[in-house]
Amino acid sequence: MSQSVSNNTGSSEEKKQNFIVWFLLWFIRRPGMQFLFLLTAILLPAVALVFTVILPAITFEPIPVNEQRIHASDTLKTKTAEIPREQVPFYIDLLNKEQKLSFLQNRLELARQDSIYLVLNLQDSLLDIEIKGLPVQRCKLLSVDASNRLKVAPHEDIQAWLGKPFTLKKEFATIPKVPMLIVDAPKDTNEAAKLPKKPMEPEKTAVFFTLMFDRNLVLLVEQAEAVVPEEEMLVAGYRQVNDSLFKRSFLEKVIQPMPSDLPVFIKVKMNEGDARSIYRSIPHAGVAKLLINPLNEIK
Amino acid sequence: MNQYRNTQIQDTTPVSSQRKQSSNSGGRIRKARYFVLISALLLSFFLTFKLLQNQLYFQEIALTYLKSNNHEASFARLASSNPKKYQKELKAEVDNTDKALKAFLPKQSYIVINTTTNHFKLYDADSKLLRDGLVSTGSFTVLKASDNKQWMFKTPRGQLKVLKKTKDPVWKRPDWAFIEEGQKVPSANHPSRFEYGTLGDYSLSLGYGYMIHGTLYKRFLGLPVTHGCIRMGDEDLEDVFNTLKMGSKVYIY
């Protein structure tokens, strides 16, 4: 009986194999069927690509700017007079000077305040912690992954977007902002003697944090060092929270593929020590400021 | 006839087999067509799912090809004014702002203290590094007393200044120093409040009771253990004391 069952199984597998071989030969010999297969397979993704990626990208403003600015810029465009080619370097020099002035004015404004702030220099891959105009720590960025939107946005929009310091709205991290320890005062000297005297060891937890600023800027900071196995869960938890914050449902992605408040992501990697110092030194949300150095010298 | 019969018999057998074969092959072809359609649909859904899942990535690529950072609007704006005059104004403004910004920078030697790593860096007036080393800063401990009073032992951050320099300082113990040790708080100028040698050979006052001073607990340098003051090793403290002047800037972050 068992033999007959195994025989049956063997023959059905054989039949399947035969069918697959026959099917492949049959399919290879029929170009019409291949065309139909490709058409059916590609039609839906192609429609999705056109309607949720290409068409929205054509009309999308890469950098979020206010309505007033868009209209002003349109008016200017309509007025565009042809600039002689030999005068272009002169105008570009003016734009570079404008960028520099705007950056210096913002730094000056922040230097006048007492708060600690960050200055991100994408061109030189640096993130500085500044106090009153003095960079007290210069953190080398080992990797920078900035949104392409910053590269393709019209200069006027970028200039307006970078026009004033960004204010931190929300933050979360794998490390506490303040490593606070609450101790109840001992009632007498005996109780005080029993309290542990050993200080806290220096922290070595993995440092990953997200800073969400106004004007849809999101700065993701990650340590460059590999995460030790014991902390993988912690980092996975952080990533889960991160994903859930920016996740959009498939329906949302179809109905509104590129909303105007789409975050502008900048992801940087640096040494664990630098990342920890930055997260601990910046003030809390609502107060902390970030300044971005002009992205590139205009050429 | 017999021959005819035989031929008929011989002929009918392949016809039925052919029919059977053709019905078999028709079934197979129908099956194959369904298979093609279903696999094409599955592939289609899979590709659409992947596209929507990585929509942001594809949108970024699309933007790279579809948009270009033109300066037309900027040129038009600049051309609408007097560009030559504007260039002069811009230059003057850049110079003025730069000058105003430089006014914030230290004119004499200064110290930078990192409370996260518990390190310090001492610089001269030209921002040349003179010395660096370990310090101890605030422990971030919150001490809760029974009478609803509480203290948080943290080092203040930002830009402070050296307000007073003292040799052989004497520590006047504040209330929390007694409460922390389970002792009764004495009167304001009680002799038990004054401790000699605890702060090391020098202290630099930063205001609000915060100081840079020495320590008896040198093994804790590099760790956050203090009540908010900045503790240093003897040699570092001597160098810092001799380098920093009254009014020198102390940057803590």
C-alpha cells in the first residue's frame, strides 16, 4: 500500500515536471503570449509609475515654500529678460554673495541668543555645535545622504527655505536626553552611609536620533560604528518608531503621491561620541536651532 | 471486406488516441494560458507594491531628471534692480555682518568644556589649543528632600565668564551638602559649613555658585559625578588658572 502511494507521488511529481518543461517550451515558442504576459505584468506598475511618480514630480515644488513666494517667483519669471551670456558670472557672484550674507545674518542672530545651536555644512561634511558664534565642537560627517530635492529646487526657493534658522519641533533617540537619576535624601547619617558611592560608568549605548525641524526638514543622525548584538533590539525599536512616524498608507500614496509637506530628509553618520555630544548638548524642542550652510557655491 | 474491416479497425484506433491527445493538449494549453495570466497579474501586483513601497526613492529619481535648479527667477529679480549698486551694498553688508559676528568671538584665552564626554580644551586668544584633559561635571542626580525641596546637580551650559579667581579656596557647604549626607542643616555661617582643601589649590568662579576647582576624587575624572561644578586634576587646574584671566570666556556644552 505504502509502495503504491509513493509510486503515485512519484508519478505526480513527474507529471508536474513534464508539464513545466512542456509549458516552458510552449511559452518560448509563442511570442504573442510573451507579449501578453509582459503587457499584463507591466501595465499596472507603469500606470502607477506615471500617476504616482512622474506626473506628480513634474508639478511638485521640491522645496516647500509659502504661496506668496510662489506667486512672486512666477511674476518674476514672466518678467525674465534675457541676460547677456557675459554677464552671467557677475549675476552668479551676486547670488553667492546673497547666500553668504543670509548665512552670516542667521549666524549673527543665533550668536546674539544664549542658546547652543547646530550648523550643518553639507559641502564640507561637518556638523558644528556653536555657542555665541564659536564652533565649540566640529563633528566630521562620515556619510551624508541628502534629499535630491535640495539639488534640483530653484535657487529662489532654496534661498527662501534656508532664509532663517530651523527650529526643532520633535525629537526621539535611542539614548535619554538627560541621564537623570532621582535620589531620596537619606534620613540620617547611617542611611547616607548605605547609599552607593560608585559613580555611573560612561555610557556606551548605540546613538541614533531623529530631529524633526520646521519647514519639513528631518535630520537623521546615526553612529558610524557597528551596533553590538545586545543593542540590535534597541536600534530596531528606534527604526520602527522612525518608520511609523513617516509612514504613509498605500491609499495615501495613490491619492496624494507628493503632498506639499513631504519631509526633506538629510541622513548623516558620525562617530558615536560626536553624535552623543550633539544630542545631549542641543536644547529641547521649540528652542533648539539648526542652521544650514549654503549647499553649494553657485557655478 | 475483411481487408476493409481490418483497415477500418486499424484506422479507428489512432483517431480516438488523437482525439484523446488533442483534448489533453487543449486542457494543457488552457492550463498554460491561465498560468501565464495569473503569473503576469501576480508579477504586476508585486511590482506595483514595490513601487509604492519605495515611492519616495522613485520620486527623488524622477525629480532629478525632471527638474533643474535654474536661476532664471533669481537673475530676473537681480536684473530688475540696479545690479552694480546692489553688488556694492551686498559687499558692505557682508563685511559688516562678518565684523559683527567676529565681535562675539573670544579676544583672550578661553576654555571649552564638554559635559557629555567630560573633557576640556584650553585655547589661547588665537584659538590655538594649549591643553586638553579630563574633568568631572554634573551628575544629573535629582536629590529630593522630605520638605518638598529638590536639587538637580547639573552643570550649566552656554557661555559663561570667569568672575573671580581664588587661590587656596575654602568651600562653604550649601544646604544640599548636609541633606545629601543625612545631616542636620546648620545655620548660615556655622563653622561646620567651611571646608578647607576640598576644592584643591585654585578655583575660578563662574557665578551662581558654580566653579572650576580641584578635587580629592581624581579617580572620578572623566565621569559625571559633581553637584554642578567642574572638577579638574591638579596640573590641569594650575594651567587653566594661570591661563584664564578675569572675564575669560568659558564655553560649556
